Amino acid sequence: MDYFDFNMHLPFDQLGATPRDEHPRAQSNQTISVSTAFHPDVHIDNIYPDIMLVSSDQVFFHVHLHRLLSASDNGFNALLPPPPDGSGLVPIVVLPEPAEILNIALHAIYNVPASQYAPSFETLSGTLDMLMRYGIPPARMVLPPTPLYALLLSHAPLRPIDTYALAAAHSLEDLAVAVSAHLLSFSLPALTDELAARIGAHYLKRLFLLHHNRLTALKQLLLQPPAAHVDTPACGGSEQRRLTRAWALAAAHLVWDARPNLSMNMLQAALRPLERDLTCELCAFALRDRIAVLITDWSAVKVRRPLALVDS
Ligand SMILES: [Zn+2]
């Protein structure tokens, strides 16, 4: 993230608080880093920042006490409001979190976008942990269309199971449902004990049901063979049953190792070749028609809201 580097006196001068030579840390003439987003001029609700939070790596964030207190259930981990020290200075509260995480947490509290920082998955995970510690349940903030929700969801395509585990750990229902669309390709045997523990019983069950129900739907769709046609001199019941048997065999192969995200191309690649063995034009037409309907039905199954289908 970006910071302003200031001589220590600047925030106090701009706040109209105390001359710099009266502030003990200003006397060293040291340079400090100030958040570009939460700087001394951020005027919110007609109020200038009235408290400074300092990250573990010494970045100053100028924020508003009323915003932090109204978001938190536990007085910002019992740190706010700070006891008056009689100095008249804007209070400074030092936190153990690094600027990277504190910055995203504050953007969430102020409900402003933080996508410009492109926070990593680990930073976002740390941000949710921080919000919990400071009495701000993520379930209250990570809702569509908040910027924090969008940021977390942006990691779903590349880190689907991790994002799902994070959503599960914090009971972020909307996020879990949205992420589950990316879990259709996930290989369930790849689940480690540690990951399963993080996800927890409730969301783990839903993940298994998601896969189970998709595959059940696929099997049911494949059970239906191409329609029979009226017997002709060249193609009667026994000839048509050959196509039915060939279809059943191809369907069994497909289901054997299919994933819930089985593509339309794979379906077509497995079933289209059956036409090569057909000499009857009516059978070929029935096969093409059945494949077309199957593709349509399977694509409809795939786009359903995944977890909503299998909620327990
Ligand atoms: Zn035929």
C-alpha cells in the first residue's frame, strides 16, 4: 500500500491540535508514515479524525472514534475510547496488526473500496480475524454488495476451497454460496484433515452434497436413451436396441469418473461417436436430438445456485 511520509508534526498542525514541539515524539524530528486513505484531512460526518491508530509497522491511520465504536461490539477490543491523559492531544492507540491488514479492516469499517491495494488472500483472511477480535463480526460486513465481499469473492476462481473454508469459518453464508460455483471442479479426495477441520461439519456436509447431487442429476439425465422410432424394414426393434445399449455403455463410462463440472464438450465427445456405427438415418437423428436435449438440461443443472440446492 502507499503511505505519505511526513515529518511528525504535520498531523498535529493540520488537526489544529498541539504545536509539534509540545508532542514528545515530534521532538526527535523523526519521519513517520501516514496512510494515504486515512490521513488527517479525511472529513467524515462533519468531523475531522479524532483518533490515530498505529500499526505494528508504524503507519499512522487518522480515523473517527464514533465510526469505530459504532461498528464494534466490544469497544474495539476494549481499547476505545482511550482514557483521557489530560494532554489535549489527539489520542494514539498502538495496535499489534500490520498496516496491510489494518488498512483493509478500516476500509471495511468505513465501507469503502480497497480493491486498489489488491490485498492477498492471506491479508483478507487476517483482516477477518482482526475484525472478529475487535468486536466486528465479519458476517455483518461481508455481504453483497459490500467492497469487502467483492474482494473476497475475487479470490474464489484461484483459491476456491480456501475461500470457501474462510467463508465457512466465519459463517459468511452469501460468500459460501457464491464461492461454491467454483467448487464443482474440486476433487473431494484432495481435502486434508486440516482443511476439513477449518471448513467445519455444516459446510463440509454441504460441499459433499453439492457434488453428490450434481452427479446424481447427471446420472438421471444420462439414463434416458435416444427415443425409438417407428420400425422400418431396415431398422426394427433389435437394431434400435443396439443404439440403446451403446448409449448405456457410453453413459456408464461418463459417470464413472465424472466431476460435477463435466463440460458440454466432454459430453459431446463421449456420445457423438455413437453415430459412426449407425446406418439408419432415423436412429442418427434420434441420437443427435437426445444429445442436444442432454446438453441443454446439463447446462441448466450446472448454473443453478450450487449450495442453495443442497442446504440442509
Ligand atoms: Zn433406426
